[in-house]
Amino acid sequence: MAQVVVLGLSGSTDLWLVDFDAGTVTPVAPSGDSPLGQADSLRQAGATIVKGVDFAITASSASAVGGGFLD
């Protein structure tokens, strides 16, 4: 089974499909009437949606993560 997650960062309307098995990150444009599109509409209205992810953080850069400094 593929290990994928859809991510959206605060302050951006973009959504990204991250495929951990393939090592890829691809932009996603969900249709408005799909479940993902409905969830994206909630997100754009200010909701935070988390399902199946137990750890997520943002950092200012990849080097900040390596140095142990997290935003």
C-alpha cells in the first residue's frame, strides 16, 4: 500500500500530494464537490483537518530541522 499524505501550509491555498514511497511531491487541484475539495473549502475557511497523521511541524528550512530548531 502506498504511503501518501495531502498537505496544505498555513498562508497558502496550494495543496500537495506527498508520496513517501516514490519520494515525490506533486501539486493537487481537488474538484469542489469531491470529499477532498470539501475538506479544502473547510480549510480555506479556517478549519484545521488532521487524519492519520500523528506528527507534523513547520520549519523555516531543512537545515533548521537538522539543527533541531523548529518554528
